[in-house]
Amino acid sequence: ARNAQAGLGQTLRIGMTLVAAYQVVIPTLVAFRAHHPHARVKLYEGTTAGLEKRLEQGMIDAAFLHPPLHAPDLSEAFLLSTPVALFDGSPDPMNRRPMVAYPRAAAPVLMGALSRQANEGSGEYPAAEADTMLGAIVLSRAGFGPFAATADYPTPFEKSEHCLASTETGLTLETSIARRLLDRRPMIETLIKSAVGSVE
């Protein structure tokens, strides 16, 4: 019974976005291990839309992602809200280009607002699209345009003279942890409490 309580023989499948990974996942897992030292953990990286779908289908047990969620059988606990900035890794950042796009399906509300704001009045459409943050960084560095990320995101341009960052988008990105409503296992409850505690 003590072994079961400590998570022996159990595997927790956790999804995370790249942003959530550096924001809250590490301190959450440190706190979780203190309560379930023998539990096995599998991490999966993906977009919010993809993680929500995997969670709904029972392919993962919990996910660190960015609301709003659309599946009715999921619940979430809010963790934090972070300002969104535009970063430009181009060698010629003064040459205005449309923003590198993310798939609208990945985060339709935020991406729609960002696209309207970044490209408003330019008459231009994004010349490049990336489905991950890493892809957006690569495209920006190759000169395709600025990309959106949380203002505290550790981009490789922070120490570069070509780095342009602006927190004046007026937009924020929320991060939460989600799980299926009917999944009330102690391990899930501990994970959620650990996540909430990591940002308090």
C-alpha cells in the first residue's frame, strides 16, 4: 500500500508546450517527485490544440497548455499569465516584414489577435509558418520576420545586437494545467497541487 501511494509501478503521461516547459514544468515535477518518488513520468511536447486532443482521447493524463480549452470533459487550473512580445532575429530587423505565423488551430484566439496587430495595414501575408516555437525562431533568424513569444522567453537573440523585443502588444498568454474531469487519481491531484504551488 505504501509503495502504491508513492507511485511504484505507475506511469504518469504529461503533455507540455515549449513555453510551459520552461515556465512551470520543472518545479512542478520536483515537487511531484517528493510525494511520488517511485512514479514513472513520460513527457510529450506539443501545441495546445494537439495536447488537448490527446488528453481528451486518454493518450496523456495531464497537460500544461494555454487556454481557452474547447473539450467539455476537461478541467483546468490556472497557473500564470505572461505578456506577449515580438522578437526579431533577422540580420536586418528594420526591414519590416509580416510576422512568422503559427497555425491558427494551435491557438486561434491569440494567434488571430497577434496576426491582426502585427500585420495590420501592411497588406502583406505571412511568408512563413511554424508549428513550434523552435521553428519560428529558425525562420526569424533566417530573415522571414518577427515571431511572437512570451516576453520572458529565453530566445537565442537576447544577447544579439539584432534582437528586437516589444512588450507593447498588449496581449498576454495564460498557462494552465488540464486533466480529464473524471480522472481523480491521487497522482493527478498531487501533480495539480504541485503545479499550483510552483507559481504561488
